[in-house]
Amino acid sequence: MKKLGVLGPRGTHSEAAANYLQKISEEKFELVICSEIFEILHKVEKGILDSGFVPVENSLEGSINITLDTLARSKTLIINRELVWRIHNHLMAKEGTKLSEVTKIFSHAQPISQCRRYLHKNFPDAEFIITPSTARAAEIVANSEENFAAICSERAGELNGLKILAEEIQDNKFNSTRFFEICRCGENYDENNISGDKISLVCMVDGSQAGSLYSVLEEFATRKINMTHIESRPARLELGEYIFFFDLETNVDKKLLLESISAVREKSIWLKNLGSFPIINLLNHSANSQS
Amino acid sequence: MKKLGVLGPRGTHSEAAANYLQKISEEKFELVICSEIFEILHKVEKGILDSGFVPVENSLEGSINITLDTLARSKTLIINRELVWRIHNHLMAKEGTKLSEVTKIFSHAQPISQCRRYLHKNFPDAEFIITPSTARAAEIVANSEENFAAICSERAGELNGLKILAEEIQDNKFNSTRFFEICRCGENYDENNISGDKISLVCMVDGSQAGSLYSVLEEFATRKINMTHIESRPARLELGEYIFFFDLETNVDKKLLLESISAVREKSIWLKNLGSFPIINLLNHSANSQS
């Protein structure tokens, strides 16, 4: 059976979303719990895993840098599928803990940022400890004798015997995360495949030239190709040098789309096609109402 | 004396850069050590501090989300100055600690990401603990009896009696951070002031329209205005809705620059002028060779 790497321990938002993917997929696969996003992608690259399921963007906190940076730098990794998942963050603690007595709050850095306003208002004096995952935060709180709390999903809390102290504490109820299933491109990988719902590109343009990004966007805009996302990341060289990620909708004339990609490649220092892939959007799906 | 808020405790990269700013500034001010970026900006908004000195972008890890998000949402905060500072990250520990025996590494999330490759290669099994600042990491290591290490500046380590275990461990030697000095815009704030080296804008465009970002960039490109940075951040509404930050060089015809800003304002749902400000670039400056 194929192996899909996912960020653990059990109870993370990633694992909940991957469980759903497992249920709906025709080809069966086994979930392999890993402790870091970088580890997952590294193991996919090396062939130790067949694919990896990793977060790429949250609606409140933005992009997951390690996912974008690793995708951009890898020669072999491509996107196979996208899944959009609703995120529910709760403040959870051991039975008997009172909200007013919480001194330390544990969670992954992303949920802490997603709940920034709530935490600043309700816990101005608490200490915040960043953990590698929300499920790890729940474990730590469960194993402590002190008045600690975790920000995590209901499932992560329940797996560790925690109860909800405060429900849905994120700054905006429309909190959702995009996940990518990432795999190696095989020998038969077709760079011109645009059969998915979207295509994702990353390229480096010459930042020293005024209007170079504009000139790249021109290739999409003049062909009426809709860009659903643009993201700049440091090229990891000097300050002021960037690479750009573009997500494009593929529901246009295929010839025009391929033409625009060729034109952008010409205008770039380098360009990588990260793949064309289907999207599974669960924002209004009952399977994702409790996670 | 005016009060400038800066991320503490003593020994952070922020404090070192703010110390330099203090030395070269004509108007004298007192440094007020704060524990979070959000706290600094909040106190400037409320008038408790006269200004705040906060990181906005690192050359390896990209933007500091909390700084951008707070600037975008505030009605009164503007940028007064920019300072570009070289970052030196070392692995530091108590005298006698051996590199091979280190079990836990403490630091702020940004330096951990900046040293991602080094850490992955040399400490595949170590535990990483995220602290609110690099200086706090040094304090924790200094107060522990175990084989812990901190990623911090030489000064933060020395203030806490730590020694260097491994020098300059960041993934790229060109590691630098841009800082903003941020203040409240007074009653006499002139939106048309473009006398600084750069001007910074943030706006929301209608993401549902194909080519809306392109149409905004057109206003700059056709007037040969150089954009040194573009950054998208979630609008914190639904997935796929973004705000955009633009940094523009002001060394062009002032009339054309003001014209382009008006035109972009017309095309945006909203636009905020974050200020026009001078830049102090210390990348090749001896004062910044050891921090």
C-alpha cells in the first residue's frame, strides 16, 4: 500500500484532513505520522514516502513558508491534489481547570496567530509556548499538573482527555487551511499537463528591473487568465530579491494558458511548473463541520 | 525625553539595532524594552510610547506578519524610518557544553528558520523550543543545568555568560533584517509627502476580478516607478482574499508618483499610505559587523 506522510501526532488538523482524503480516495494508502513538514517533504523526495500531505496556506495567517520554500527548491516535487479544510480552534484543558487560572498556553505558532485578538484580550499576562503541532500541545497539557491550556481541535483535545474551556476562539469564523498532497514527478511527467482545476508556478524575475513583475502578470492578464493567488518569498539571497508563486485557474482556452506559461518562462531567470491539480473544497461540507 | 519601544530583553537583534539608531539620531530618546511586537505597536497607537522599533522583513525568512498586519489595520500608525541591519546567528551554550551533547535548542522562530539547513543536518534529533526572543533563549539556557543551547547574537549570549559553540550558522551569510521605526501620524500628517527614500502603500483590490492586481501594477510600471517589494497578506476574511503591500522608490518625477498613487486608490477597495521615509542601510557598515 502507498504511504502518505502527514504531520502528527494523531489529532492535528493535518491528520483530520488526511483521514478524510483517505476515505474519499479510490487508491488506498496508509498514513505515516511525521513530526515536521520539512521531514515529510524530504522523505517524499528521497522516495521513503510516496506522497506527503502538508498545509500551504491559512486564511488568517497566510502561507506556510517551509512548504513553499521546499517546493520551490526541489527538482522533483509537484502538487498532486489540493484540499480546503475548515479549521476550528478551541482552548482546551484538563477537567477542573478554570479559565481565569490559566498561566501557560501551548499551541503551534499558526493557531496562536489565528487567535491573536482573543488571546491578547483575555490572556494579557499568560505565557505562550510554541509546540511543533496542536496535538503535541494537547499532550503536554494532559501530562502536566499545572493550570495549562492548549489551543487545538476538539479531536486532539479529546484524544488526550481535555475539555473545552472556550470554543471557536479564532479571530474570524471563516478560518480555513489549504493543504497540498505532494509527490515526486515521475519520468513521464508532462510539463504541459493543465488538466487540473488549477496550475501552480514559481519563478524568479529580475528584481533590479522596474516593472519586471508587471511584465510577467501582463502575460496572464492580457489572456484573461485568472490568478487566484500570488505570493512573494525571499530568494534567500540578498534582501530585495524574491521568487513569486502564481496559482492560475485552468478553465480557459488551453492554448492561451500554455502560451502564457511559455512567455513567462522567457521573461524569468528560472521558472518551475509545480503541477496542475484538482481541488477538493470542503468549506461547506458536513464532514468538515467538526474537526 | 521621547520613548521608543523595542523588543527585549536586552541582547535581541532589535535592541542592538535600536542602540545604533539611538547613537546616530539627533533627537535623543529612551529605549523602552517590551516583550512582544504587538505590544509595542499597540502602545504607540495608544500614545503610551512615542514610537516603536520593529522588524518587518528578514532576507531569509521573509515578512514579519504581525508588523504588516498591524500596520495595515491601524488608522494612525505610519513608518518614520527604515534601518537595514546585518544578522549574525550563533549557537551558544554554557562553558563546557559539547556540541554533540546538545539535546534542546532554544530560539525565536525566525532564527530557527534562518538556520533550517544547518539544524536539520547537525541536529536531526534535537528538540527545538520557540521563545519570544533570541535574548530570552539565551537567558533560559544560562539558567539551566542541562545540555541546552540557544541561537542568538554574540551580545545576547555574552550578556548571559554563554560561549559560542558554532559560529554564523544561518543558511546564507547574507542574512539581514529590515526594521521600521513606527509612530502615530499627527494632525498635520501630509498624505502627499513623498520626500523620503521610499513610500509604502497597502491596499485591497477586488480579487474576484481577473487582472485586478495587474491593473494596479500598471499604474506604477507605465510611469517607470520602481517597486522594491510587493507582499500579499490574507485580508483575514475568506481564503483567496488578499491585501497587497507595495514599497516604491521615490527618486522619480514627484507628480507622476502622486498621480500613480491616486490612480491605484481609485482602483482599490481601500488604500492606506503608510508613509514616505528615509532608509539607513548598514549592510556594509562596520558598526554592524558584530552584533
